Amino acid sequence: MVPGMRTSTPLCILSSLSLSLLGACAGEPGDDVADDDVEQADDLDDLGDVEVGTTEQSIDGNWAVGPYWNSTPGTAVTLMPVSTHHCVLSRIGGLFAGTGEDVHVEQSGANWVLRVGSAQPGTGQHGEAYCYNKSAFLANGTARWSSGTVFNWNGAASGCAQRQLDLWWGDAASMVQGMTGNFRGGGEWVSIYQSPYGFTPSSETSQGCSGWVGGYAGSLFVGTPSSGVPAKFWGGEFHVSTEGLIVPTREREVVMAPTNEAMCYLTRVAGRFDGGGEYIAVYPKRDASGVERWHLITRAGAKTGSNQIKPLYASARCLRRDQR
């Protein structure tokens, strides 16, 4: 155990096999989802929006690689080596109707991978990831440590329930790395509490009110171990949602840090994921003055038989590249 970095409780690191076994005991995928609520392939054209997550986007500073895309259930896209890069989930979307739906970033052997799973073929499950060169961070210390991806689930097959898992201390940045389960509205979420203190743990909480919900999380430490210096962020925590939107408006977004100054990542994912029309993303876009910045966006389709947009909620933080 390394002082100043480990959690106060052991971390549970699940492989895809162990997750499958757990999911098999947690109820059938697709429970409580009416057929007319599921968006099929007519919304899948949204997955390729040029302005959100395409390899045509450059990243100022040349320290981020991506985005990597995966929309093929049952596969894993190989990302960068764990030894040199820290990879984060930057986009997630599709139908999440049970334990068969799963999108997450994790370590597999020497590399990061982006995994996608689905028990509902053709309903748009997908994810994207960016990988950051750890040597590009500036810090008063040489440590550049990535945690494994940990998994936490709400622990109930029905009714509202939540479960919390401690992560690395507040001298590290902690992030959402994926989700699985039945996301039917605002009662379903995966969220990170970032500790503002160098010697107390951050945490991840998974909550579900429509059955089983699980979340993945990870941490990155840059600097001198056990120094007690909290991680430094660009701005505070950013929030955006589709709540209250009416057709034809489908999305909201917020502008965050310049891409060459910070690593931005998801800290909360929540809402109703019904198909390819629903996604949350962190992506780069240039403003009118030519500065490339990270943006956080939520986008969703209309509720069945209504002009109201389905509720999606997202939060993000931006870890400063310069931690000195």
C-alpha cells in the first residue's frame, strides 16, 4: 500500500467475465422497458455527428489521443498503453435497459480498452474515449499513477437504492469510467464526489430506482505521493441537462477548459437512456476567437407521444495540466 494514494477500503476491480456473472444474477436485461419507448436505428445517424467526437478534431497541445469509438456490442477497442497514458470515457449513449447494457473504459493487460455490451441489438449502445500522455502533466513530483477501473452497483433489483465506494484520495482526480443497468430517469445515476482534501478519499455512488444500476470509476494521481496537496482543477464542476427542453431543441451544452490546459472528464451520468438519440459527451470545439475548448453536452429524443425531451444529466471536471 502506498501512503496517500490508496483508499480507506479495498477497491473491487471486476473483469468482464466477473461482471457477466454478476449481471446474470441481477435480473433479466430489458426489464420494465416498453417497446414503444425504445429508439431503434432511425436515431443512429446521431452517433456520427461531426461536431461531437470525430477523429477530424485536433487537440491543441498534442497531448491527447482520440477520440476512440466503439459501437459494436461484445467487443473491446484497444487504446493506449497504461504505462504512458491515462484514458477516460468521453461519450456514452444508447439504450440502457438492464444488466446486458454496458459501456466502460478499463485496463486490460498492458493497455486501456473501451468495451461495449448489449442485450438489445440495434439500440445504439456506444462509447468514446480520449487518452492523455501522463508525461505531459507538470507537477512537483515524478509520480504519474493510474488506478484500475473499479465497479460499484446499487444492490437492489427493484426500488430505490444506492451504494458508495471509496476511491483514491483527493490528491488524485477521480472520474466516471462507464455505466451499466436500467437507466429510466433522474433516479438512475452514477456520480463522483471529488474530495477537496489530500488525505481523505473521493468516492463513487451508483443509484437506481428502476432496478439494477452499476457504475465504473477510476483515478489519476500526478505529483509527489503523500504530500497531501489536493488535485488542481480548471474551474469547478460543470453541469448540464436536457430537463425542461421542448421539441425541436434536443440538447444543451456548456463550455469548459481550453484543451491544451486541462483533461476534462465525466463525473456524473444520469437520466433516461432509450436509444441512439440519447448521449452525453465531452468533446473539443473551437470558439469564435480560435481557442479550442472542451464542451460538455447532453442530447436526447422526445418522450413517446410528447413534445418534451427525455431527461439526461451530466457533470464534468477538468484536471489542470499544470499541477505545480
